[in-house]
Amino acid sequence: MKTKTYMVTRFCENTKQSSFFEKKKKNISEMMAVPESDYMQAFLSISVGVVPYLEKLPGVSNVIVDERTPAERHQLLMWEQKNSCILPDDMKSFFMTTNGVKLSWCFKFDDDILPIGLMEVNSIDKLTKVCESKQAASDPTIADLQCDRAKDQTPLAKSVNGFPHFDGRSRIFELDACREYGKVCLVYHNTETGSPAQGAEVWFLDRSFRWHFLTDSFSEYFQMMLVHLGLPEWQYIFTDIGLSPQVQTWFHMFAPMRLVIDAEDKAKSVFQREGDTAAISEVTLDNNRVFKAKAEKRAKSGNQKKKANQNKSSASRTGPPSSSSRGR
């Protein structure tokens, strides 16, 4: 199920970054061709050159990439055995090139250095289950809260597997803590005890514990993160909540075309609901017809009053009937 690839392509085609991204864009499955000894070369190959692009932006400073060694194959196998989940092939290639990613950048405003962008994917050892804690059986759990919030789940895009669950039906792992404004999670659906789960998706969990579907591929999520330059709260573009005014300011400065595309998509959503391709017919207001109807109504009312007045005038001229006529 392809859901967000169009967004990455359209953004690249409609912004000054288009030639930059298209020339250097590579699939994450090709990362193993990069020598593991040169970390920056490996990172630049999977990040489509986003580092030199950021360094050329006016006002951007302190572009920092944390260097990390590749994960060993046995670490991936141990994770899969421990969690009874099979990592997607693109994630395996990613971790064997760099064990997680962290890129941050700042914006210089007068004499202040403001931390703005952050692109982060947890390492394999920090890819842990969400809300995994031991507590008494009588204590309320996040699964109970999810039941109360189920009716509020209204993501802009939907997964064929439905919403994630904090009980045994899903296995959920944290990809990015998102500076505590939410969590990006790797989600396995329809899990069974004793059976390895496969087919992971990427979801965003906001602070009100509502789920929002992002994509069904880690490679696509990684590209989405790069396209949005790690701007604060960029995941909220894919929710019905949207971006805050403050965050929109940063988007206007560094990714203005993304806001244009978002506005276009929201306009289209008015005419398309839940995958239904039938457009809603536009309702137009004909002012001439409206005022013509009102004029006709006033004319009809005036005619009725005029006729009533004429009847009264005619009756007054003829006078009351004579006594002789009454006798007859």
C-alpha cells in the first residue's frame, strides 16, 4: 500500500531542492555498497546529500551528525529473537550501515543560536517496546486509555490493517521520541504468541494517544524525514491536527512548498472521503434566482392586498341592503 511516496516526489518536483534530491536520491537497499569504514560517506549516501544542502541555507549553522558504527548481524538476530519480530530488509540494511541516525541543525537569529531541525532514528538497542512496564493487574494501563480514545481515531490516511493496539494484537517499537511531542513507532499488526511478526508499518502517536498512519515502509519514512529537513513537529502534517502557527513559520522559511502541497491535499479531501473517488458536487448560489423569488413573493402579496382593498371599496359604494330587499 503506497501512501506517501507521491508526497516525496511532488515535494521534490515543486521546490528548489528538486534537482538536488533527484540527482542524489538512492534507495536504502543500496547502502551496503558503501564502505563501512567511512561513516560520513555512508551517511551522505543514504541521506541524499541533505547535509551539504543544509549548510548552504542562509542562517543555518551547527549542522551536526553523530557518528555511529554499523550494527553487527548478530545484534539484529538477537533483537528479532527477543521480540519475536522480523525486521524489514530495508531496516536491516540501514542498521548494518549505521546503527541509528542523529542529525541536528540550528538557525542563527541575531546573536542567538536556535536549535531547529532534528532527524533521528533509534539504534537497534534502543528500538524498544512502547509502554512495556510491569505493574499490578488491578492498575489501569495505556490499553484501557486506548479503548476510551478509539472513537477519536481519525487519521488522514488509513492502513489496511487498522489501528495499532497496545494489547497482544500489535507489537509496537519506538523509532523516534520526537522531542516528547509524540512518538514515531514501528508497528506489527495481528501478532500471535509464539509466532514471529512480519510486515511492519510506521505510525505516529500524538500526545493525546491518537494514532496517525505515516507509511508502510521504513525507506519511505526515512525519505519523508529528510524531505521535511527534520523540522519540529513535521509529522503533524499527516494528522487532522495540523501544524501550529509557530511551526508554520519555520516551514515558510525552509520548506515553503510543503505547505502549498498540504493546502492542495486538504482541498482535495473535501471532495474525496476515505478513498472514495466520487467527487462531491459543488453547490452554487444563484443570487438572481434568490432575489427573483423574493420579488415574486412580494408582488404576489401586494396583489392580494390590492384585491382586498378593491373589494372593500366596492362594498362601501353599494351600501347595506335595503329593508325591502331583506323582506324579499
